[in-house]
Amino acid sequence: MTRYAMYGGSFDPIHMGHLSMVERAIEMGYEVLVVPAFRHAFGKQSAAFEHRVRMCELALQAPTLQHQARVCPIEGSLAHGQDIPVYTYDVLCALRARLQAAPCLLVGPDIAGEWERWHRHADIDREFGRLCLPMTRPVRSSTIRQQLYDGVSLDTLHASLPEPVRAYIAAKGLYR
């Protein structure tokens, strides 16, 4: 039976820290569903959903990831085109119905400090569980965005961003 892990986030942009989490979950035997947030539940502004989905698709084309990880843009359909947040619990329930298996929630250590603010966090723990992995590549999307806003060259971010994601950001003029 396939074990699934749902890895949700803004992925604004997806970076090597995110990908290291996906790789480690795969090594543990999970198929990973990367789920970009349609709209951040705590009101944080992000690049357009379509851009973030596409960057995730490009990042997951890496040979080490492409067979056990895929992008799942389910939040777009669950939001029904409205500018509303879609809560993790609701996404997990929808995925459980589609997959006929309950995915666990893949999270990094940054979530631990805010976990009790999450909608239905106790239900998530009880019904789905959390796979908490330590940070091995300390990269933050907010730092990358700020560097790009400040005019840093995408080439200097090769250790933080996969090449296809850098190319997409350049082609679309994101974070400038």
C-alpha cells in the first residue's frame, strides 16, 4: 500500500530547502504530494497561484523526485475561484477521499512554533499525523524574494533555487 505525505506551503518560490524535505520523505518510503497554498491562511501575500504551481512542477522534474513526488493543485479547486484560504485539514480530507488513504502532513521545524494557531490542528494530528523533519538546508523563500527585490542576480542563487525555477522567475519577471 502506498504511503502518502502531503507537503503544503506557499512555495513562493520553491527552493532547495523544500526539495530536501521532499527527498527525505521519499527516502522514508512516502509518495509526496506538493500542495501549493491557493491563498495563505494567515493573510501573507504571494505570487499568483499559477506561477507557484508551475515553479513546483519544474522543481519536481529532477530525476530523484519525478517518480515519487508530484504537484497537486487541489487548493485551487477547493477554493472554487474565491479569494479565500483553504485550510490544511480540508485539503487532507479531500486527499483522503481521492486517494482512499489518509496522507500524513509533512512539515518542517518552522511549523512547530505556530502549530496551535492552525485550523483544526488537533484533528490533523489525530486523523492524519505529522511527519516532522528537521531543516537540513536553511533556505527561506522570504530571503530569496527580498534578495531578488533588492536586485540580486538569479545566477547568485544557484545554491538556493533549482535552475528551472530560476529560469521561470527570469522569464516571468517575478520578484522584481
